[in-house]
Amino acid sequence: MRDTRLEKFAKVLVHYCLGAEKGDAMLIRGESIAAPLIHEVYAEALRAGAHPMLRLALPGMSETFYNTAKKHQLTYQSPFAQYEIENIDKLMSIRATENTKDLSNIDPKTQAVARKSQTKWMQTFRDRSAAGDLRWSLTQFPCSAYAQNAEMSMSDYEDFVFRACMLHRKDPVAAWRSVHRKQAKFCKRLNQAKKLRIVREGTDVSMSIAGRTWINSDGRTNMPSGEVFTGPVEDSVEGKIRYSFPAIWGGREVHGIELTFKKGKVVKATAEKGEDFLHATLDTDEGARFVGEVAVGTNYNIQKFTKNILFDEKIGGTVHIAVGASYPQTGGKNSSSVHWDMITDMRHGGRIYADGKLIYKDGQFILS
Amino acid sequence: MRDERYTKLAEVLVNYSVAIERKQLVQISGPTLAEPLMTEVYRAVLKAGGHPATRPYFPGHSEIFYALAKKHHLEYVSPLSKFETERVDRFITIWGDENTRALSNVDPEKQKLRSRSNRELFHRFLERESAGEIKWVGTQFPCNASAQDAEMSLTEYEDFVLNACLVNLKDPIAAWRKIHNKQKRICNRLNKAKTIRVVAKDTDLKMKVTGRKWINCDGQANMPDGEIFTGPIENSVEGKIAFSFPACYSGREVHGVRLTFKKGRVVKATADKGEDFLHAMLDTDDGARRVGEFAIGTNYNVQKFTKNTLFDEKIGGTIHMALGASLPESGGVNESGIHWDIVNDLREGGTIYADGKIVHRDGKFKL
């Protein structure tokens, strides 16, 4: 059975997100259970004249890796993965899983060691995409494991995903272009600001954003998207944040996180659940204790927290502040093998000040 | 549910067939439906200290590719594939399909162009293999599509496949070593021969094998295995052969293939069914009309023709000849974008002569 919405989805991904052209070397990465969407993307890429190649993962493979690999295997940098990231023109990543918790019992240190070996790959990926040599996009195939986390039925969850991607609209590409225009105004205002202060219950954090660029995330690199973000000046973050939503990294959930920053660095980190994992991740490398990204979610088609970062960080009326690597296109310079987005709800009483002026209140921008 | 036999098969593939050493780069490719075996192979490679790179693919993608591919797609050789062909130390290929006939209606011209584009990669692969830089093994995951071709239930077919691989035995690796020793004696005998003649129903074919080497296929490159082969001198094949079994290639079947050779070249080719496809394949390139391999199947655990070359060419008591590329380790020098094995039954009334002496009759060696 073919869901015709997937054809529409594939067209948005191949043409709007990636801008695939004749002769492009395109890598499609995904779990094999995303087959129905991968088939459509593969076919659409061929129609666009690109050369699609698949890099599929099989369910359970990561778990097998972590449970079997010895040190020389955990720290190994695959020359194939490196060669790919140095040579491809387009990268489509499609998330899917049978079990979002299959790595729950893996030693976080083991995961941290393996992640560190990916630093060079990540650096190449970031550099090439910042230079415009590589266009990439990340999306997610709706599957039961995510529906379960979202506390929805499969068909409700499919609708949730498709709405978030605006595939329910007659012309999704036009809808995303309109998001682009709206967000361009937010970015323009924020680019004039030197200092940002975010305030809500349990949170009062300030940072310098002078000279940094706000990026308009308009659905091309993430589908769905709907956020504006930058990288704050690395040693400027001061104050305290209490994250209202659980933060999820590598399949683990950490609840009730509070971070205290001094001169940009996390000097205190507590959590109600999963504090050990939080500490282990912050200890991955030097950069893991610094903020790589500050962002505002603007996708009001996403209202519900579903324990899935691709959607949660876009919730219209939230802010997320990520520890770890920054995106070079923002001007951010923090380097780390971690990039952990943590989200806080601004819809009830949250405020953002730019150079002391209120520009955002209760989950909405208030630009004059 | 894990079938322990896949764990055992994976250990044979990893520790015997390609004998992985610590830190070797191992490419594991196969269809997603072979997940139960692929996962075990992945685990076994990690246990052996290797670096596995898994390359699963969707069984239906070739069909999508051929349906949509334009000329530049058919001619494209991915630099990523080139890079891997240069760098991988060990290749483990798992075959399996949802539908072994998915490509039945693809234009043979498109497939021909694709084979031609891949020729350089294939050539480089063979070159590295004969230089001893890499080892490769191909195996079959028992799936319904193959069971259907074999006219068996999936359970019966699983037993067929795993028994052919000797996984039913307590120590399959020891059993394969024993086969190695037995076949070594046969190869030693045939290495002394200058000419081979095969006589069977509607078949009388001669070829020179002077200076060529007989290779002992003992489960290292194919699993299952059980054959010995050589590459005849390219311009020496003379006579005719009528193949008792259908010739299968990329999901196509050609029935009743009859070939006439002159000076090593196919000068006449007929078939009862699929003759157009046979001719298109022979026209792939110049080498496609010559014999790249002559072989004798020795796996008596494989008795039944199942329309799958991996098994059929091993049937104890058969011979097969491949049109196209020779395997350089035999001393063969034929080059082609194809390598098409076609099998002929010798179990009832077939005879093989080496320099005029009977060495094989009714499917059994007479040494």
C-alpha cells in the first residue's frame, strides 16, 4: 500500500530541502524501517537526475555495536564515512526506529568514547555545509516507537508529523517560503542586538550575541522546522536555566535539569532523574560544558512535547539552549562532539529581552 | 527470535571463509530482509576485532532504478564505491530477494549498459583478489522468494541452505577443512592434464587447459561451496553443449540453452525460452562469447536444482561453464562485464575425459 502523502513528502525533501540537481551525489541515510519514505525519496532523486545512494541501518545494530565493540572499535574513525562526507553533494537523513530506548542500558562513557571518534566527521560536515558545498536535511519517518513516546495512536502521530511538515497544505513549499519571510523579520531584529536575556520561572540567563548571526531555519535543513537560532559568544553566558521539558540525548531522558553558567561554562548541573548521565555527557570534552546554540521555536503547528528533539525544539513558544558544538554559520566557535538541545517552555510567563527591550512574551515575538 | 544456526553460519563466514583479522575493514552487504544473518555477521566481525561497514539495501530498489534511470544514471560509477573497492580488506556479500523476478521486464540493453559501467570496478576487485589483498565470500539468506523458486516451504529451504553450508554439523569449520583436503587431491590430478573433453546428451565439448590452474573451492569464497574450476585456454573451446538446466541471470531464466563453439567463441546460440535475452547477453562485449570458467560441482548435500547459481553450480555430479570474465587465479585472461554460469547435469550418462582418460563418470570422480 502506498500512502500518497509520502510522494508529496519526498518532493518537498528532494526539491525544497535539498535542491537536488542533475549529477548530484546524494546519500540517503536512514533505518530500514523507514522504507516507504526512503523508496519515494530515492525515486524522486532519480527523477531529479541526482545519483542517490543508500546508507541503511538495521534495527538493533547500535546496541550490538556498543555491547560487542572493544576499545579499538569504539574509537575507530571509518575512512568510508569520512570519504563520503568529504565528497557528497547532498545528504538526506531520515530518522526512524523500532525502539527509542534500545540504548538505555549502555554505559554512557562507552557512548561518549564512540562519539568522540566522530569529531572529525562532524567537523567536515559542519565546515562543508557552512561553505555551501554540502546541502543536508534531516527528517523523520513516523513510526510506532515515536508514536508511543508521543502518547498517540499511529494514525494520530502520522497526522501530527505531516501537519508539522505542512504536508496537509495544498502547496507545502509555498507555506515554507512564507515561514521563511516571517522568520527573516525576527532574525533581522535579533541581528541588531548585542545582549540577550531570557527570563522565566527558575531561569534568568544572559549572554552576548554581538557579532553573531541569527539563522532562519525555514525547513530546508530540518523538516519540519520553524526556529531561529544563533551561537552566543562562548564565554559570555551567565546565570541559571531550569529546563521545563525532559532533555533527551542518545535515547536517554534526563528530567528537571538546572544548569548554572559562569563565564560561559556550566559550573553546576543538577537533574531530578538521570543526573549521572548528564554529568558524563558534560564531561565528554571541554566544549560540552559551553553553549553552542540559543534558539526560539516558531512552529505553531507543533503544540505538544513528544520526546523527540526534531519536533520539540520547534514547538511554537519555546526556547532551547544547547550545550556542545556550535554551528559555524552563526559565527559560533565552540567545538565538541556533543550537541545536546535542551528545551524550555516560554508560553506561560516567558520573556526575552534584547539589549534590555522586551521583544518576546508568553511564547510570541512582539516586534514593533 | 534468534535462530542459533545463523550465529553458527556467521562464525563460519567470518572465522573460516574470509578469516578476519583484528583491525581489518569488512564490508557486509545484503538485502534488509537478511537482517537476522546480517546482524549475526556484524556481531561476529566485531568479536573478531574487525571494523564492519554494513551496506544493507532494499530488495526493490533495482527495479525503481531501472524504471527511472536515464543514460547518465546507467553510466555512473559512484566514487564512494570506487573508494570502498580500493580500501576494504574483506567482503561478505549476502544475497536474498523478495521477488527473484523483479527485473524480468527490464530492458536488457539497460542492464547491459549498467554491467559495462561496473566493469572497471569489477575488474579492480578481481585484480585485488588475485593479488591476495582482499578476500570475499558470498552467501544466500534463505528467504521465501528463493524457497518459491526451489519449490519448497521456507522451513524446508532453510534446512536446505544451512545443510548445504554444513551448519547442521557439530563443527562446520572442520568439515570444510576436510573438503579442502579431498578436493586438493582432485586438483593435483587435473593440473597435470592438457585437454578436457565432456561428453553427455547432445554434448561433446573439448578444451585445452594446459598451464591453467584448477582451483579448490572449499567454502572460502562461496558458502555453500564444493566445486573445482579452471579457466580454459580462451581460443581452444570447440564443439557443442546442451545445458540440461535453465540458465538464470538477474532474475531471468533461459531454458534449453545450446551453444556451439569454434576457436573458443560462441558461433551459434539457441534456446527454447529466452533466446533474445541470451543473444543480448552474448553481445554485452567481446569477452561475453568466450568461456571464462569450466567447473565441476562436488557438494553432494545439494541434490536439487533450485534456480540459484550459488547452489546449482555446486550440485555434486554437475559441470558448469561461465560465459564472460575468467577468474584470474585460474590463469584465465578473458575479460567481460558478465560472468554467467550455466549448469549441466552429468549424473546420468555424463563423462569427463582428461587427456583421453576417464576421470569422472555419472557424476562421480574416477581417479
